[in-house]
Amino acid sequence: MPSLEQFRQRLSHFDALPQLVLLGVLAGFSTGLVILLFRLAIELPQFWLLPSGISEDFESLAPWQRFCFPVIGSIILVALLILVPRVSRSVGIPHLLERLNYHQGQLSISNLLTQFAGATIAIGSGHSVGREGPAVYLGGSCGSLIGQWLNLPNNTLRILIGCGSAAAIAAVFNTPLAGVIFAMEVILLEYSILGFIPVIVAAVVADVLVQLVIGHAAKLHLPELSSDILPELPLLLILGLGIGLVAAAFIYTLQQTLKLRGTPLPVRFIMAGLLTGMVAMAVPEVMGTGYDSIQRLFDAPAALELLLLLLVCKTVLTPFVIGLGLPGGIIGPSLVIGALSGALLAGFAQKLGFNMPVDLFTTIGMGAMMGAILNAPLAALIALLELTDNSAIILPGMIAIVVSNLTLRSLFKRPSAFQATLEARGLDIRQAPLAQALSRAAVGSLLERDIISTPAVITSEHADRLLQTAPRWFLVEQDEARALLPMGDLTRWLEKHPTEDGKPEIEIELLHIPASRQEAIPIYSRATLHEAWETMTAHGVTVLLVISNQGVPLGVIRRSKIEEYYNHKQAL
């Protein structure tokens, strides 16, 4: 029966598909359970606190209650986070991306608990944030923690985070394919055949689990759309431009608010609570994610003045509170803002005599805004397809999503919301092709085990015995110093200094004979090839000593082998 250590060793390789599928099942199941608990933690208190007993029906509150809810929520958040160590306060998708790209995907359970509790309070108290972003963080953390608990290679942690992220989107929206594309497009920043399969498995497992327990998870019930959409195609260009403009305002507000991150946390959170409370007294629809507002747009037409007011409030308030650091998400609000933009444009066009279907433009607006703000056009398009269950949405959706993305990126030169947050912290997660390719496999996949440990001073007879074992490398140890000595160098030295018969054995000081020795810089076998490459570059060596989790020498990894691996992958 294969051991756990053999399982780990197999995962060091790029093509460990059966093992990754098994981990995908585990990540999907654990993420599904966490998301179920997350939903209950949000919805049960609202069932008791809101007069209607309906989740996110903040409109049923009296004006003074709508003011108090977010203010009290901010106060509770301040009290909670003050008790949490500073290192455990960082949450959200930007932090997930940072840990994935700068810390080999190492996420902690303390940050997971902070995200769970913080997002529950922020969403439950009516702040203008969504649950999808926190859900992605929770899912990614579940995947990372599974890998850490099993001491799996770092290249596997990367895929597990993708599995958890996809599973979270699938569990929240019942859109498993959109979850897979989101994980590849936003989290992993790459498409690979090997990565797709375990991520798909995780998304399916989470989706099935949620539907078995609570039924269809998504709160959106989109209407059936006509398959004859061609007459509206020219007007979709205008919709894409309008969405791009609104997305630019959203990102600009976020970027300006991020400059306030140096303000003390209590001040920032109380500021967010007061502003949300004041806006909610006049416009209650701005509270929470706002899916109920989308549903009302489909059920009955709204006055253009109300749509415009709600659009402005949501577009300004959501990036403001997110920029101040509230532990909520922007994916859900981006859908709401897009729906409002589409409905508003259709309403104005109808006033001017154009026959623009409100349902169609409301739906497409959701995808165009999500694709622009998240820089995830394909994920947004797939989400539209899965939510509407109508392939006729693909062509108009593609037009609006492409135009909105071009408007935001090329015309207004704005990054995605996640990239803007990372840039405010001086981080850049965009990887070069070399880094991407070398992050997919662990050091253990190129490990050379033909190495023998030896003291620094040996006799020529001892040297002859060592050479008979034909190792490629000697690990020379003296006190705290360790060096890697190629076998060929010792062989050549012995050939130049033969032992004469009848004379005493020669003492050989392995750290002083002419040889191409290199300092034995250690690296864990679970590290990725990219980590090994960077370590070699930093220390100016071409070979590293590979050690186990317990620090036991296992072998070496050479720079030339990494180069061969990269060239082979590029040739495929």
C-alpha cells in the first residue's frame, strides 16, 4: 500500500494527475462545508434581526435602524480585529494572491477565521460588500491548509488554492464552470491541462454538496431571454462603453481610498459605518450585496431616477468601504452595479423611442461589469451562460464584455480591483513565463540522490572506498561548514597524487584540494523549481543540497537540470 511519503514524492512531479484529482475532491468537499457554514452564519442572524425575516431585506428596517446596523457592525469589527494579531488581519483575494505568489501559497487558519468572522459581521450588518470574495479566500485557504497539514510540495499548494477558489465560486453561485475559469484567470493566472482537471473536480464536488444540503444556492433567478438578440448588437457597444466608464469610476474611487490605509483601523471602520448608515437612511437598497435589487429589476421596471441614484451610491460606496479595509468582497456588488447600468441604459433608450429589452441589458450589464472590474472576461462570460442557461447570451455578452474591458484598460488605463489593491502595497503578481513554468513542479521531481556524506579530512584509502560506490557528489562536512564536491574532482586529485607502496596513507583535506566546490545551500524537497532557481541566483551557485522536512540530506538539484526541464516544457 503506497505510503504518504510516496504520495508526496509523486506530487513533486508535474504530471501527478491521479493524486491531484484525489486532492481536488478533498478540497472541494472541505470548501463546500465551509461555505455552507458561512452562509448560515450570515443568514440566520438576519432571519432574527430583520423584520421580514428575509436575508438582506434591509429595506424592511426603519431609517434609524438602517443607520445603526452598519455603525454597530463597524464597532464590532473594530473590537474583533483589535484582539487579532496584525499578521492575522490581512484577508481577501488580494491577500490570497500575495501569499500565492510571494509565500508559496502558505495561508494560515488564523487568517481564515478572521475572514470568516469579519465578512459575516460586515455582510450581516448591511455594509455594501459581497460574500463571493470572502468565499474565494475561505476556499483557497482550505486548499492551502490541506496541503500544509499533509506536508505536500509547494507546487501542489498552488493547485490546491485554485481548487478551493473554484469550489467556492461553484458553491456560492452553482456555476462550477465559471468557478474553474475564475480560478485559472484570476487566481492562478494561467491555463494548464493538468491544472484544469483537479480544479474542475473540486468545483463539481462543492456544487453537488451545496445542492444536496440546501438546494440551489444562488439568489439570482434570471428570466428567460429571447434567442433573437441580433437587432440589439449595435447598442451593446454603447452598453460596453458605459460599463467601462462606470468601472473606471469604481477603480478610481478604490485607488483613492486605498491611500487612507495608513489611518488607524478604528477610524477607518467607523468612517465606513457612518457613511454607509447615512446613505442607507435615504437609499436602503445600497445595503448588503444587493441581489434583491437585481431581482426587482427583472420583476418590475424601476424609475430612472431611482436607478441612477442607486447606481451612483453603489459605485462610490462599495469601493470606498473596501478601500478602507472592511473584510468583504466586490464580486457580488459588481454584478449589481452592472445590472443597474444595463437597466438604466435600456430605460433611457426606451424613453428615446428605441426598443431595448431591459432584461437583456440588465443581464449583460452584470457580466460586463464583473469582467471589467475583476479583469476576468472569460469567467464573466461563462457566469452569464450558466446563470441564464441560454447560449444566445454568448455573442452579445462577448461584445459588451470586450468593449467594457477595452474601455477600462486602454482608454482609462485602470487595472483590475485586485491589482489596484496590490499595487497600493507595492506588489506585482504578474509572473514571467519562466516563473510560471518552474512553479508547476517541485524540487523533488529533479532530485539526484547519488550523494555521500563524508568528513572534511579523509585518507587516500578511505577516498578509494568512497569512489568505488560511484557517487556523483560528496557532501563534505566540517563543524558548521558544508560543501558539495563533485566526484570527478576527487578522482583527478588522486590520479595526480598516487600513494606509493610502503608509504603511509595520505591525508586529504577535501575543503582545500583544487576542486569546483560549492557551498551546500539547503533547500527543502517540497520547494518549487522556481524557488530553487531563485535561491541559486541569489547565492551564485549552480547546485543546491536538497533536504527533507526533517533536515536530512536527500540529494542535490542542479541548475542545468532545471534549464533542461524548462526547455522541454517550452518545446511541448
